Amino acid sequence: MTFQDFNFNEQLTEGITSMGYTTPTPIQGMAIPLILAGKDLIACAQTGTGKTAAFLLPILEKIGRTAKDHTSTLILTPTRELAQQIDQQVEGLAYFTGISSIAVFGGGDGHIYEQQRRGIQNNVNIIIATPGRLIAHLTSGILKLNKIDHLILDEADRMLDMGFSDDIMRIIGHLPKERQTLLFSATMPGRIRHLAKSVLINPEQINIAISQPAVGIDQQIYRLHDQQKTPLLQHLLKDGNYLSTIIFASRKEIVKSLNKELRGIKLSAEAFHSDLEQKEREEILLKFKNKQLPIIIGTDALSRGIDVEGIDLVINYDVPGDAEDYIHRIGRTARAETKGTAITFVNHRDERRLKAIEELMDRKITQHPLPEHLMSITEVKHEAKPNQNRNNRGKQRVWKK
């Protein structure tokens, strides 16, 4: 199958060709015909499977068949980074079609808000928005959603995790009841099924093996203790031939610390975390995407907020607490049928998490031996002080001679 088989209009086909798309991914091959047929859809697929184009292409085709004088499509997404990435993808695919779009998100300065307001007033065809900022525009009275034909909930599970459930239902209350609704999610817990039942009508369902990472990922683990983590990280980055690397850590404090360590050995790296201003985060992502920055360090918020091809190494400095988060993290590499490497550091406390990951994927991850020069780094044990009663913390123990 090729994209020619969908019989898209000439202008959209030209955009597809210019973006380098040739063969549909499984999610695209299954979803596009259903969306073109006007069906509501629940699609469960992990990031990196091509799901964005799976809903954008048929929607762009449908918009192209109608008058382009109103806002016909609303895409809700959890983060500003993802909203911007989808907007960029719309711009590329729709370049020759005359279809307009705008990303609506919070943060930034008054200029960004004013730009969003003008786009809304000019009836852009597609709005890609985070729920909170969209509600702000609804409340101001400038945004009307009474002519929406298509509603897309992208990364619905992530939106619910971030507490957007009430906001989503409030927004849906402003939409026409007769519309096409598409729900895309990386996982399908009960609350997602409840949401789908309340907003979709007789939906078709697609499930693309969410527990299986891309086959092009070389997964590796190193068993080690905490004092060996940073030296091993430095060794991998300095001795490996990696051009684009993402490092995931469990907390932003670790992210900041690792950034200092890597800069200390003259590696070009940036920390991506919530303490940065929106402009700073955008600049880091842009430099990383343009290959001007080889290493980026972040928490799990980054695992779903970045869509960059050509990442050849992902390092899990900490094993994620949820096995599904592991899939999202390593899914940053080996995108678009390329190859990549995912390395995970496992200490003795992480063995149960590793077991859960391997059970989810139904496979063992290859263990690699530590480099010899790191074997001599011993673990620092924190033992109780003599005056601390281990069985009764907080109380003083008297030691008799």
C-alpha cells in the first residue's frame, strides 16, 4: 500500500510527497479509510507510530472538499509542545491546499495571545489547542465552536493524567452534537473508555500493539549501583558515536545535576524542565530538532512532548515507575522505520520495575557488562548512626559502656 491508494486530492498529495511520506504505517493504513468514511474512532497506538498523520491526512482531505470559510476542526492535546508540533505538521502537509491552522496554548507573552486571538477571529480552519487556553478564549467570547465538524482528542490518556477531564467536557459542551469525533490514546485504561463512551457514537476501534516498541530499537540494560551511573553516562556519551541523544531522569533536580556534570566534561547538553520559561523550552527543542544541540535531558514530560526524527540514543538514567512510560521513552528513537539504541540503568531497587517492563513486552532486555574501569567504583552505604535507634526513629538511644 502507498499513499496513492487513498486517492487524496492533488494539492494534498503534493504536500505528502514534499514531506517525504511514501508508505503508510499500520495505524495510518487502518485509520485513514475509517476517518474518510466519517466514522467515530478510538485508536490506541503509542507515540512514534505515525498517529498524527493518521488523523491529519483524512481530515485535510475532508476540509479540502468543503468551503474553507470557518473553523471546522478542533484538535485538543495535553501540552503546548505537542500543539506546536501538530501545527507544524499541518503546515507541511497542507502547504499547497490553502488550509489554515493555529496552535493555541498558554504561557508566553501578550503578543502570542493576540496572535491566537487574530487567528480565531479570522476563522482558521484548524485549531490545535491545550484545554486551558482554549477555555480562556471561549470565556472571552471571541471563540465560537458551533460549526465544528471534527473533534480530535490526541493523547487522551495524558490529558486525563494532567487533570483536564472537566475542561474537556466543558469544551465539548460548546460543540455541535452532530460531528465526527476521534480519540487517540497510547493506553486504554477504564477512564479513557468511560470518556469515549460519553463523547463518541458507535466508534470503530483500532489497537496497535502498545506494549511493543519499534523493532528498530536495540534495547540494553546495565546493572549497577547509583555511584556508577554518572561515570557510565559520561563514558557512553564520550566514547559512543551518537549524534542525537535524550536522557530521561525521574526528577528535575537530577536533570539539572546531570546537565552540570555533562557540561563539566565539555559535552553540549541542555536541561529541559518546568522551571524554564516557555521561550527557553522552545529554543532548546528547536536547537535539538535542528541538530544544533546533541544532548537533551528531561523527565517523562519530555517523552510525549517531543516529536523529532533522527534520535539515535535514549538513556534511562532512572527506570521509570510505570512500564508504559518505558515504552514512551524509548519510542523517541527508531522513528519512521529508522534504527536506534535505548540504554537503561538498573540498580537493585529497580529490579521489580524492570520485571514489569519485560513482562509487558514479553521479552528479556539484553544486559551489557560494565566497562572494567567502572567496576572499582564502590557503593556508598548510608548506615544508621550509633545514637539512632533503627527500630524507633526519632528517639535517642543511650549507649552504655
